[in-house]
Amino acid sequence: MALQAHLVELERKHKVLESELHDALVHLSTDDLRIVELKRRKLMVKDEIERLRQASDTLH
């Protein structure tokens, strides 16, 4: 179950980053580097989620 809890936490982080990114894009004064960083972090979390799901599928 630890894997499932980790997946849930990563999905929560992904949603938070998605919200932060949306807010940053709405505010035109947001630094481009901030937007790039948010996109990078969001992608890293998404990749980790997919990696863990694939690992979980191979265990079942």
C-alpha cells in the first residue's frame, strides 16, 4: 500500500503544480523562468507517476 499512498501524494502534487502554473500564466507579470520551472516540475512529477504505475502493473 505504500506505493499507492506515494502515487496519491504525487497526484496531489501534480494538481497543485497545475494550479500554480495556471495562476502564473494568468498573471502576465510572472517571470518566464518561473513558468518554465513550474512546467519542468510538473512534468517530472507526471513522469514519476507514470513510472510508478508501470512498475505497479508489472507487479500484478
